[in-house]
Amino acid sequence: MHVKKNDTVLVIAGKDRGKRGKVLRVSPRKQRVIVEGVNLLKKNVRANPAEQESGGIRENEASINASNVMVCCPRCNQPVRISRQVLDDGTLVRRCRKCQEMI
């Protein structure tokens, strides 16, 4: 999967197209990601006096398909495609295709 936790991504499709956010959770088996501030759903919550929670309407992020986001390069600050490269010591690194910076 081209997206990892804590990556900054740009949403390229869907109702939140154009928004940037940090990846909070990745589900590789389902090919879905949860991005901070994107795809907010409202949920009505009942008050629970035993846990001292107040009721009301809460907004939570829902998952979106990983194909609808692009990773933003920390150096050039643009949405980019990712290439993978194996270094001499055998480690796998992700690189920006525009500026060749390691992500």
C-alpha cells in the first residue's frame, strides 16, 4: 500500500476532494484509510451518567478508499506518486517521483 500512518495526503476524489490531512489509521486488507478531518459522519450519542459522558451529536472520521488519496512530499509539498527503492543495505525506502527525496 502506498500510504502509511502519519503521512500527509491530499484527497483527489469524492466529496472532500482538495482537502489535506494526516493519515490516522490504515487498513491494508480492505484498502482503506482514515484521514484527519475528511469524510466526517455525524452520530447521535445518548448521555451515559455512569461514565459521565454528555449526550449530543459527535463527528467522527470514516474511512475512504486508499486510491482516492495521494501522498504529499514533505520537501516539495505537492501531491506525488511514490516509487520504492532498495538501498545497498537491503532496506526498502519510498521516494518522491518529482524531487527524489526519501519519504
